[in-house]
Amino acid sequence: MARLTIYLLGGLSLGLCAATLAADKPSSTAGKSKPEQPALERFQWRDDEEQSFTVSGRVIIEAQDGGLLVLGQDGRLWPVEKPQLVSREAMNEPFRALSATALGKQLQAELGAGFDVVITKHYVICSSADRQYVQWCGALFERLYLSFYNFWKQRGVKLSEPEFPLVAIIFPKQKAFAEFATKDAGPDAATALSYYSIDSNRMVLYDLTAADTGLPGQKVDINQRLAAVPYNVATVIHEATHQIAFNSGMHVRKADNPLWLVEGMAMYFETPDLSSKNGWKTAGAVNDERLGQFRDFLGRSRKPDSLETLIVSDARFNDADQMPDAYGEAWVLTQYLIRTKKDAYVKYLNTLATKPPLVFDTPEERLAEFRAAFGEDLKQLDADLLKQVKRLK
């Protein structure tokens, strides 16, 4: 089954280029201190279906034509076209993210009866699933969070603390998840096991043990049951890694983040260590699923310019036929670069973390940036990569 990650929900259509932007600097940029908090404003608008919205937040992007990208106090991004805007009012106070408690109450009001909130150090989890499973997920997410930060700290990457509590919504069954996902992210998301939305900044999933949890309130060995379906657990970890990366300053939401890097990063961490209570011992371990995908691709149809096509464009990730091959190659490339060109990879990450939202590079610019980080000779890099693949087990 192909992994599905939702990236550009909401279809932002502001006609923006570098010359037309008046934007905040990204507030979570790797290796840089946070800027002073901008002022809080209240925005009212009506969308194309005449639905009214009122959001308190700050402007991330203001286009020359008056279009806005607004960041709400809950971390959600809202695109507002100039003709849709009804009012914009200064609140005479600084922008502050909602507290975990306030955010939990907002989620309960939005999702309705039957949803409870579990708050951990970094997460607000709103769920109608079995509470034991929700608490297990909270512990899993915190271990991944700790491992992600420790892993990159040891390699010289300076990450910032998330500006907003990290939100996860957990449904009790696949059917309820699919109904929500269809409305929230579209029908493709409904077929996934979980997804992370860049627009809402939320991770959405369902209880993977729901078909076999026994009687309500009965204590179950969740680790044991999920160990039988490790790929399913990896899918959840994959999306949770995306959420951490986009909230730690490693990636900037709505910026031109190459999908080979974003997906490669998530796959690098997606092999969970369910036996560990303190974090992932398996970050960067050989990912059998992805290695198998790449070796199949290599033996079937990989072309000499495959690495270049992966770097310069996201097209292969958006093509159902090419998607599995793109994922496998992205994992192989990420694993190779982190193992053999760590310093260059870290420098490349820091470069990408400075990119502003909604400014997109040309294929030529992407390729030049990659070559500046890892060397001009892609053929030699590809040959070295393939040599490593032969040695992996």
C-alpha cells in the first residue's frame, strides 16, 4: 500500500511570487532565534460558498493584491482572498498560541460529544477512541519527539520548540476516520491509515487495534497486537514525524520543501522501537519495506537520470504509478546522505529551513541547490549510492 501524506489542503490560490510578498519571517527556523511576537488581529471573511469565518491570528503572507495567509492561534493556516475579506481588526495585544487546555476545549467544541482530551508534554490528543489506546499513542508520540530532537541535536541541527501544542485526532474506527478525512482532506485521505495536514497542522488517525480490543475497559497488550502489523504502526510514525519536522523549524509549512527530502525524513524514522520506553533505537535502521521498493525499481525500470528527476521535481510522488518507486528512492537517498555526507546534509537542511512560504524554486534552482550541497557529479553520487544499496541487509 502506498503511503499517503496530505500537503496542500485548502487549495491556496494567492498569486504570489518573491516580488509581491510582505511576509513574516518563518517563526520556527532551524538555528535562529524566534522573532518578537507580532500583533494579534481578528479577521472575518466569507468563502466562495458564502460560509462565514472569524479567526484571531497573525498574517504570514500578504500579497500585493491584498490576499492573505493567516495563522490562527491554534496553528491552522487560512488562505483569504481579497474579495472574501469582510474585516480586519487590530486586537491591541501580541499574538500568542492557545494553551494546551484552551486548544483541547476548542477541539472538543469542534468535534462534538464523545470526544475526550488527553494532554501530554507536547501533544493535545482529542479522541473518541478507547482511552488506553489514546494514552499509548501519547506515549509513543512523546518517545518519537524525544528521539527526533536528540538524533538531530547530536548531529548539529538546532531545532526550536513547537510554537503550538501538537494536535492529534484519534477516531475509534476506520469508518469514522474515513468520514472525517473525506471532508477534511478529500477522498484519497480516507483510504490512508493516518495523515498530517500542513494546513490544519493536525495529525488524524484511528485505533489500529479497534477490531480486536475485547470488551470496553479491558486491558490489552497494545504493543503485542501492533507488532503483528508493523507496517501499520510505521504509517502512523511516518505522519507523526512529518508533524514534528514541520513544527521544529526543520521544514517551513507552505515553503518549497522537496518531497524527496520531506518523505525521506519521515521514512528514516518510521521503523518504531515498540520495546523502548525512552525513544527510538531504530532511527535510521534499514527500512526493509523501502529497501525492497527500491530494489524492485532498480531491477525493473530505473533510468540513469532517476536521481535527477527525483531532486528537481515532486511529480513522481504525485503519480500513482511512480509513487512507490519515488518513496523507495527517497529513502535510499536520505539514508545514504545522512550516513556518508552528514555535514553537507545538515547544511542543506538549514538552507531549506530559511525558505519563505509560497515561493517556489524552478527545477534548475532545486538541482543547483542540491549540487552546491552534495557535489556537482550526480553520476558519481548515484554510483556510490548503488554500491551502498548492495551492501544493505
